[in-house]
Amino acid sequence: MNTFRSAHRFLDDPSTARTPSLLVDEGLLHQNIAEMASNARSMGVELRPHIKTHKSVNIANLQIAAGAVGIMCAKLGEAEVFADGGIEDIAIGFPVIGDLKISRLLKVMERARIIVALDSLTAAEALSAAMMAADRVLDIYLEVDTGHHRAGTLAGEATRELALRVARLPGLRLVGIMTHEGHANAAPPETIRATALNAGELLVETAESIRSSGVPVETVSVGSTPCASITPTVAGVTEMRPGTYVFRDVSGFRHGVYGPDRCAVHYLATVASRPSSDRAVLDAGAKTLALDTGPSHPGHGYVVDDPDVIIDRLSEEHGVVLLPPGKTGW
């Protein structure tokens, strides 16, 4: 492009930067962290941010300093890195399966309090056996499917039955249940609130059912940035796990929560080719930009200075951009 209008927010002279470059607005980063922490306090729930967006020990420490009780990781390898970095309370949002990973889990448990999320008796029994052999106790979240249909036992009776079985296993301590209401994120703007509230209500009802069977459930945890001001308002929810809020992304545009001016991260890319009047090629491909697309904006990102331009497809190093008729400056 022949303009760097948005990049001047980050760099005095963007033309000297290597591309592709990830640019972070530190002021917005701190603002986003502070706002979510305040949001959690106002709703009376604990904040356990998911670090999948930033994967930075330094940023996690900023979140904890702002009031987060700990973090959520996507996998064991991330937990190892963050424990090495001094984070002391870590939940892993994916079952830890297999002897090799369980042996690594035992080692990371020496450095931090670890919670493992799971949704099957098979996974729980393997962890129970390992904890008993090592004379350790592992905290467990049960993952509950409240409509996203990815992982988790169905809300209600299926989760209650699993909870009763897991609670009897030695070496495990069932401390909570969790859900990811990701299906609400993709709901139309006019239904996101009802969908998110329904997910929270199903989770709370499931927790109450487990408690009525004599198994205490301390934590009732929900997780979604677009729903972060909705689901945690359900009475009985005790914890929230938003992730992308730390930088923000295009998901909020669709629901009118914020615009591109509130995104703390931009990518600076170079137009490397203009092979046709309706197509350009960036030097930012799948190694740089998001592979996932969503309903908030077409394509693999949002071109700040030209929102009518669509990053249509990615290969490893190429970002193929579709240009509207008569588009100049590319």
C-alpha cells in the first residue's frame, strides 16, 4: 500500500519496518486488561483469562496484577512454559492423555497449582492412577457442553453422572465445571444475549444437580470474550475465562461492542504483487494471519484503512486480497 495511516499509531516511520510485523499498542493493551478485570469485579466473579491469544508470560503477569486469579491454557506445553515463568495457578482446558503427558503433568505440578479439564471417565481414571502412584492430588474441572458441541458432556444428567464417578476416584479433587459458550459468539447479534444466558443457566443448573447428589462444586466457569458481559451475570456463575479481549479482534465489530480503534494488535504487511486489477498479494500468509474466519467480517482479518478489501485466502507466506472495482493505491 502507498499509505501507512493506521501504522503511525505504532511506529514513527512504518516504512522502515520489516514486514510482516506484529504491532502492539501498549496503551490499549493495558486498557483492555484493566476493563475486563473491572468487568469481572462488577459482576462478582473471578477472572481466569485464557492465554491462547497472547501466549506471553509478561502479559499474563499484567493480567494477574490487575486481579486475575490465574490463567487458562489450551495445552500442557503452554502450562509448562507459564509455570517456568512463575505463574502459580494454571488450568489446562484440554484433557491430559497418555503416559508421557501425564509424567510431564506431574513435573509441572511441582511448580504450580494445576487444574485439568476433562470430559470422560477414561481420562479421569488414568489421571487418578498416576496421582495415586505419585502420592499427589490433582484438581479437576469437568467440561460441559451447553450448546457449542465441541467437547464436554451434555449439560444435566450426563455431567452429573460423570461428576459422581470422578468424585469417587482417589487422587483427584473435583473443584468445578466449565463451559465454552462459543456457539453464542457466532449467534446473530439479536440472539447472542439469549444464547449466552441459556448456556450460563444450563451450567448453573448442572452444578446444582451435582451438589444435590452430595458432591460439592466450588467453581462454575464460563468462557467467551463476546459474551463476557452477559454469561457471568447468571446467578451461580463464579468464574469467567475470556481470552481475546487482551488484544480484541473483529468478533466485537459484529455485535457493536467496539470497532477497529480498540484493537491493540495490528499487522503491518507489504503488497508484494498486483497480478490483476481485482487481486493483490500480501507478504502475510497463514504463518501470520488467522486461519479461522468468522461472521463478523469476511476474510482473514480487517484491513483498517480499506475495510472493503477482503483477505480472501492464505497459503504459508501469501495473503491473497480481493480488491473492489477501480481500487487504487495497492
